[in-house]
Amino acid sequence: MLVTDSLLLDYKRCQRRAYLNTHGSSEERRPERDFLLKLRQESQRHIQEVLEEQFPHYREPETPTYLGQERAQETKTLMAQGVDCIYRGCLYHSLPVNLHTDNNGHLPMLELLGHPHLLVKVPGESRWGPWQYRPVSIQLGRRPKPEYKILAAFYAQLLAVHQGPLPRWVEIILRRGNSYSVDLLEWLPRFHQTLADCVQTLIHQREPEVFISRQRCNLCHWYDHCYAIAQEQQHLSLVPGVTPSRYESLQMVGVLTIDSLARLQTQQVAELMGTAIAEQLQQQALALVEKRAMAKEKKVYPLPRSPVELYFDIEAEPERNLDYLLGVVVVDHGQKTEKFYGFMAKDPEEEGLIWQEFVQLIQTYPNAPIYHFSEYERETIKRLGKLYGTPPKVREKILEQCFDLHHYVVNHVICPVESYSLKSLASWLGFQWRDAQASGDQSVCWYDNWLTTGDRQFLELILRYNEDDCRATWILKDWLTKFFAGPA
């Protein structure tokens, strides 16, 4: 049985993903999304930047990466020679698995294969001489996540098999060159436990339970497969607000499906998670079962009304700290007109220009509410206003016009949806995006494609998606107005 660092990383993030990668049917995998490819490209750029800045003189094994054991042997040879820095080396070790014997009475073998980004020579003692190596992981994240530390401990353990002593320390280099040292006294035991659990799961083919966590699961190539199972089971993870810890609490009192949660007497779980949370989860499940929305309060302050209303949405590239599209749909009820304005930065340097164009449009309608669907729009107005020297009074006036519909929804109404995203809410109301697969992540990929190729079709796709987001916000606002107005 082969356990690689990538498999262990999958297991640490999602046990089910590691299981399906090993035992699942390829027919049930969906193609990887463009955004994953973009993340890999960004990761490789980050690695190259670290190499150029900190480790310009490195050796790389010549053996192809798909020949794992042979590449590992070449890596050992390079370490024995005392090479200062080895890039994309390979570490391999095999040992018997003391779980069960096969039909011939033999213990199955566990093969461990790791690919540390760097192996760096440092002073010390090893079986090769007065030097040893420490592994260096180069990760795209901004903080040293537990899974990064598990992998670092994995590399340290494999390295110790070959050089003798454990490395004195293991380094993780994060985004922006931030460096982090891993405490092996703490993380080696955690690695061993994770490895043991992973091997038990995969050898005995214990399929982990489905748990849908959209933020974590959305990019996974097994998402459609797992989501179909969750729907068939009426799995509680489909209820907004059911976290893994709350799920365990609900299981303790025998609540296993959405329907059973909807019929729950809240006092059954109030002691475990508090009355307010228990009531919230029960009402959310009831809304899903009965397919109807419910007001959280009898009296709700009305949404602003105006002859002209603005619906605002942003497309942004976090990696570049860039807001490349500021989109607004202007709805003039008096004139019975509607128009979309898409202020697009065709080059990242144009961010300031589109900000000024946006401000000019907003100042044309000083009394119009600006509806948007997240706190991000407000924060962006603050950021761009300061960055490009917009007078404080102008910034404050624009912020006074802003109205966050997401905040309004989650505080005042329970909808029969599995997620309180704009796409989920507007889809429930019958709105359809013109490009079914469009998303914020895909928009970022389209923008990268535009910058790379200059093909205007990518700009058109982004503009169309952004306009649909603005119009979805409009649909949601109109429904909220009617819902709280009650019967005519």
C-alpha cells in the first residue's frame, strides 16, 4: 500500500476525499475546475520566487518524478555527496503494516513516499558526515495550517530514516516569504496518529461518512458524488448552521436527518448547544422540509424605497489585491428603465480609473440606495476611496447609501435553502445565470485568461456574470419587499 504526501494531505483535509481517491470510481469524478489549475500555477510561481531569492544554487534529481523509488535513491546519493540544496527531491521508505496478514500469512507492506520542495544542507552529524539535511516546504497559504505541519513532520520522519538523526527543525515558507518553524515534539506524534488512521481507513476500506462543507468541498472533484449521497440521506450537513461539532451533538440525541431535525423539540438539544442555536437549526430544517420561508421577527424595518435604485457587485482578484470590475445596475422606476454599467479594468493599472468612473455614477444618484450582497462591497469602497484619494465626505456619503442584503436576510428571514449565498437564494427564487457554471472563482480565471491572451470573450463572460449577480441582487430585494409587506 502506497501512502504519498499528497494522499496524506487529502486525508488531513477530508478523510472521504482520500478514500475516494484510492477506492472511488473515476466515472464519479468531475473534471477539475479552472480555479484549481490557477492555484497550482500560483503555487509554482511562489516556489520559483523563493528559489530565486533564497536558494538560487540548487540541484534537482534527473530521474523522472513518476519513478518514485529510483528518484528517491538518486536523492540519497545527492545527500551523501553533500549537495547544498536539493529541489524536488524524493524520500521513500517501506515497512510492514501490523494490521493483518494476507492470505499467505504475510504482512502487507506500507510504502511511504514524500516530495519535500527542498532539502537544505545544514551543519550537524549524519551517517554521511558532519552535515545533515532539513526539509523545507513552500506553501501558498498565509498561515501555517495543521496539514502543512503534518506534512513537514512526515518529511522529517522519512529523512531521519536515511540520515540517522531527526532534523533539528523543519521550515515552512509561506506567502510573502514568511517563515515558520515546526515543533517536531508536538507534530511528530500527530503525524503518526494521522498516518495510522489513514492506513486503517484505506486498508479496511472504511468509507468515511459524507459531510458537506461548501467552502471546503466546492472545489473538490468528488463534490457532485458526495452531494448526491447527502441529498439522498437527507444529511444534516445540508442544513445551514450545522457544523461538525453541532452534528455530533445532534447525533447524540438521535437526530440523524433533516426531517427529524425539523420535528425536533428544541429543549432536547438546548442543553448541548444553547436554546437560540437549537431553535435556529430546527427552524432552518423546518423551512427546508416545508419549502417555505419564515420571518424571524414579527416586526422588521422596511427596505429603503426610492424612484431610482442601484444594484452593485464587484469582481476581485485577491492574489493581486485588485478589484477589476465594479458593476452597477441602475433601475429607474419612474422612467421604467434599467441599465448595466460595467467598469472594467482591462489592465490592473486601471483600477483607479474605474473607481473614479464608479464614484461619478454614484454621485449622479445621491439619494438612491445601493443594494449589494456582502460586506466586501463596503470594505472595497473604503479601501479604494482611501487608496485613490477620494474626499472623506464623498466616501461617507457613498457608504451611507449602501445596504447589505445578505446581512438583512440572515437577520430577518429563514429561507428553504442549503446556503445563504446569493446564487443559492436567487436560484431558489427562480433566477438563472446565463452561464450556469459561472462563479466568482471562474471570473478570476477568466480575468487571468484575458490578461494572458487578450481575447475579449473573457471580458464579455466576466461582464455577463457580474450583471447577472447585480440582477440577482435586484430579484432578492424585490422578493424581500413583497415578503415583508404581506398579502396585498
